[in-house]
Amino acid sequence: MSGVAEWRRSLLPWRACFADDCELRLDSSVTVRVSQAPSASKAAGRRSGDGDVDPGVTGSTVWDGAVVLAHYACTRSVWAALESRLGAPAACVLELGAGTGLAGLALACAGVLSPPARVVLSDLEAVTPLLLRNAARNPCATAVSVRALRWGDAQSATEALEGALADVVLGADLVYRQPNVAPLLSALAHTLRRGGVALLALDCSHCPEAVQDFRHRAQQPQEGDPPVRYALRDVPTHELRPGCVTDEVMVLQLWRT
């Protein structure tokens, strides 16, 4: 996936973008394959009229941010630097709004995590059947589990992480509209431990105002936001995979203080 035509999901024909399997080659020996669906309803095997049917824009497909984040998170030098600052090997990595699970599965399959680390793929309950299928079809070096998690729901977060907190949270393409900002801040507060880091790939092409609002409120919470602050670092493009960079996707490190 080195050429623009190969990795830019937003430039692919409809079927390749929304329905066909997505294949991500991390290196010569590791390839991650995930199924997609044009809606969470189809991902769960429901038909129109079955209830809880969603519109065509869903989290059950792979977007550009997931590809950028997967390659970045699986870089051994990046992971070594993160764990040095964490002070210990990451024991638990959570992917929020995982969708197909591409980023989390890539990290679990890449062999950069130290046993007995685990990766938790989380999303709304309607998306978990797709996540379960994708987890089952990829033999990973790290233990992977799938959990339903609703942003802003503390009990949901506790159940998903079995009462623990994550050392690292992954998230791709999560801030594509303004109403997502407050729930995402709440989800991070409920799932990421103090001193932990969130690695987020945010696509600025959908709603740049929402991305900027999220950046600001992560550092300076507003009234009604969780009283949690993050030290934010913009990942420079030279740290991203060569040939897998676009001005539309920024990668952030958010260290919980």
C-alpha cells in the first residue's frame, strides 16, 4: 500500500472503499485483512426493516486515518519511544470506535507488544459482530478481545476494560462532526490511565472546526467537559510511513497528565 492510488481509501471506487475486503501489508511477513460493510446493519447480518438500521455513512469501513494510524503505531521505534515514556511495557491497548478493527489488529499482529499485553477492540454493539469476524480471521501475536463500548458511559467503559484502564488508546477518524467531540473526551477520561497516551489519527477534511475544538478542549477543558487535561504532540510527517501521508490526516499523541 505504498502508492496514493493503493492506500487512499477516499479515492477508491465505491465497492473497494465500502464493501470489499481491505488488505494492509505491514511488512513482508505480516498482512492484516479485514471485512467491510456499507452499513453496520449489513455488518451485523440484518436486513432493511429488521430495526436499528443505520444510514450509509458508518464505522464499518476503513478510512484513510485508520491506514495512517496502523502504520504509525506498528513502527518499532515509535513503540519503543512510547513505552519508554510510559515507564513500562503497555499491558492494555484499547481501540475506540474500532469499526473494522484495522488499527488495533495491525498492532496486535505486528509483534511490537510485549506479552502478556492485550488489545481490546471496542465499538457500539451493532458493530461488534464485524469486529469479532475480523479478529478471528487474523492470527495475531497479541491477545485480542472485542467489547461493546458506548462513549460517555462510565459503566460501559468499566465493563469493556474489566475494571482496568488502558495504557494506550488508539482512535482513527473519530472527530468527523462536532457532536463527537464531547463524547470522545468523555470516553478518553473513562478509559485512559493517568500518564497514558492516546494515539489519534484525525481527518481534517470532514469538519476541521470539530478537530480544532477537540484539540483545544483536550488541553483546556470547557464547562461540562471531564476535568482531564492532555499534553498534546503533533506527530511530524517524517515519523509517519513514507508514501502514506496526506495533509488531510493529522496524527496526535495525547498524554494524560
